[in-house]
Amino acid sequence: MSNFTRRTILKSGGAAASTLLLPRFAIAQGDNRPSVTIAVQKVTNANVLDVLREQSNVGERVFFSSIWEGLISKNWRGNLEAVPGLATEWRRIDDQTVEVKLRQGVKFHNGDELTAEDVVFTFSRERMFGETEAKSRSTIQAFEKVPTPRPGKELPPDVPAVARRIWPDLVRVDAFDRYTVRFYNATPDVTIEGRLSRYGSDIMNRRAWEESASYLDWARKPVTTGPYKVVELKPDVSLTLEAHDEYWGGRPPLKRIRFLEVPEVASRINGLLSGEYQFACDIPPDQIAGIEKNSAFEVQGGTILNHRLTVFDKNHAVLANPLVRRAFTHAIDRQAIVDSLWAGRTRVPKGLQWEFYGDMFNADWSVPAYDPKLAQDLLKQANYKGDPIPYRLLNNYYTNQVATAQVLVEMWKSVGLNVQIETKENWSQIMERAPTRAVRDWSNSAAFNDPVSSLVAQHGPNGQQQQIGEWTNVELNKLSEFLETSTDRPARKKAFRRMLEIAEREDPAYTVLHQNATFTAKPKSIKWKASPAFAMDFRAGNFEA
């Protein structure tokens, strides 16, 4: 067991290392592969391509499986089950340790071969954890605004904050040889393999980081192993990728991919129909029939492992009383929203959980019942006098966001809640801590098949809500630690149910509206299959012009 330097690893690699010096063929000459333009409502929120800063639905679309890859991947063309990625195999050493064997011959976009050194660096303090410590359950305060980049490669504060959200107890990663690493946790953790497969545990090239002039320079053009490499990120405009022809999974079928920001739904659809775009994303269900009236086009997609939420700031003067927040939850007719705005193409789930949790899923749980009378009684008990409650809103960042908000405001109004929409331009304005921060929209995904991937990761001690100071609960935080460190599955399930009771009923942090769904329109002539996720797969075997 040792920590390798680049020099010693290259020495140990022998002939394999020497291949890095071989000339490369100009494959692009005479390249007749097609290029595509994809119209999206947003490319990234943070205007960087760092998976630890862009933990978002829009980030998932451009990152996977085009740019970033993890050791354990997901079957984007199936049911998102775990499959080998940059690792070919992994095994448990004990409750706190997992050993991983790397896939040999994987090339980064700069021609380097993936080795244990890159994996060790990916999970290092310099890249991921900063000065944070494992096994510290104190909440890491995160900025509501996107931090201004600093000189050099000092990590923005939100990077270690997200890293400890993903890996609260990871102590270190050691290289055993060129293609073997071990992950060491400070506590037992039944979810280490899941954490390896989740968004944010993806592998980067160490040399590219070291050669970058600054964090921002690196974060706008990271060197990774995916089938496409970054050509240019134009903040708030577009992202252009080109084929990485030495991709380990086979030569990519597209020459170039351009993700273009087109905020208005009508413009995305019109551009698709005119041939300006080959794909139009985030299509509302009520537009699907109109698009498919033209027999040359089709819309693919459906429900995904993501739920739409309404989120509360319990520091707001009115929302400090949990009875008021409970009234919000009982005033919502969720099925009416699903039927009217989603044409029945999604569903009301059983709270913030998914069936793929297996034996951790609480099948008899439900979202708060639609009960206007109960909502009114709760407001009366709270002595609510009709004070205005701000509802910060983006312009259709989520599909049907504005329409859903308008319906919600009317439902809340009918029970006596005076909710007032405040339209904002970006997430920094939504998150900004102020007396007017009260209600906002959000969505939560399940990154792997255990509740620590969602309820703990998003609402626990280092979930976004607590890191930005919206909500906290002492009992839920203690249960979060138990859920993350216990190996007793029945006890873990009991703790998870209690957490649902706290976060969804007693002291609401959020309320689930419906399971999310995503729909993408394209010409029928393009043979491509949508994933059951925001991610878009343009690897060999999933695209044909």
C-alpha cells in the first residue's frame, strides 16, 4: 500500500506508460458523423462544469453520460441499475472499506491513461474536501449566492460542503497499485457502493487540474473520460462538446453536440419543427399532442427518479409555526395538479421515497391528505391573521413551474393563506437569506437505492436546506447519522419512517407535489432512446441518424 506520485506510477506502468507518447491519427479528417443542437431551458446554473458545484437537473443532462463518468455507473438505457463504469469490479473488505479495480486502458480527453493516482486525487482534500473532516456531523454553512471565483485553485466553499454531503465519513482513498484503490470510511456504511455510483463521485484527470491556471479555468473545461470533451462553455448561452475518439466504450456516434439555452418553450418547439434544433427538452405534457400532429416528430420520456417539492424556510416569521406549514401541505390537491397540468403522465408518490429502495421503502406511507377543512383549522390554531407569505419563483426552470405555482397559490388562498409570488431571475436570488425567504420550489432525486441518497443528503445536517439555514431539526439530524452508520436494516427502516414523520408532517421541511417527469421532442428519423432520467445518452448504440 502506498501513495503514488505521477513519476512512480508512470515508471511502474512500463510499456503501458510509453503508449502515451505515440502519435495519434487524425480521425476527424473526412468525418461524416452528424452534429446535433439540443435546445434546453438552462445549460448550468453555476456556469461551470464541476459536478460538485452543479448538483442540478440541468447539470445531469449535460454531464451524463457525455462528459463525466464514475467508477460505478448507471444503466442509462435500462432502469438506472448499477453497472461497471471506470471500475470493472469492487468488493467489500469490511463494513468500512471497499476495494475497487479500475478498467485498464481508459483514456482521458488529454490522452493520459486513467490510473489509481487520478482516483486518489479526485477524492483528495485539494480537489474535494478542503479543510472539512470525516465523522463531523456539524452543518457546513454554504453560500446562498454562487461565490465569486478566487485566484488560484482554492476551492469555492460550496465544493467541500457538497463533498461532505455525499461522503460524510470518507477518511481517505489509497492506491495499492496502478489499477487498484481502496475507500476507507470512518464509520460502517452500507451505502459506500451507492455513493460511488452517485452524481459527484465522478473521476477527473489530475494533470489537467495541476496545469490549470485557476479553479475557474479548470471548472469550465474539465478533462474527464466521457465520450465527448468540452470545446467551449459560453456562460448563460451554450455548451459545445466534440467526440472523444479514444473513448473506452467505443467511438462516439456524433461529431459535435451543442446544448443551447432557449428559455421559452414555444421557441424550443418552433426551432425543432423548423430544423434549427434536433432535440427540444423539457416539453410540457400539454404540448406533446401538438408536436406529434406532425408525423415526422415524436416526444419521448416519462417519470424519473425525481420528485417536485415545495420547500419551507422555518425562520420566516409566519412559517416558524409548524401549524402554518402543515396547513400548506393539507391545502394542496396534488392529484388535480397531476391530472390538469401533467395530463396524468406522472403520479403522486408516497412521500420522499421510491420503490427501488426495496425493503427500505415504506409502502403504507402517504403524502399529507388533501383536507381544506383541516388546513383552515390549523391556521386558526396558529392564530394566523392573513400576513403575506412570499413565494420565490423562477420562470419555468421546472416544467410547468409557473402554472403549478399559480394553481398552488389559488389552493392556498382558498383556505386562507395569503401567498404572494415573487419572480426571481436565478437561484442566487431564490436562495438569498432575508426576511422574505419563505416558500420556494425545488426537486429531489434519489441518487441510489437507499434513503440516505435523498432525505438525508438533501434535508439532513449537510443537506442544502440546512446548509443555507432554511430548516433544521435536532431529532432528524440524530436519525440521519444513525441511518448513515447503522448496518441493522430493520432499525434503519424504522429510523427512516420516523424521519418522514418529522420532515413531512410534524415539522415540515418540504411537501412533495408529484413525481417529476421529463419529455424530449425530436424527429422520428433520429434513432435515439430517452433515458429514465434528465441525462441524455449519446454513446455508441443509442444514437443513429
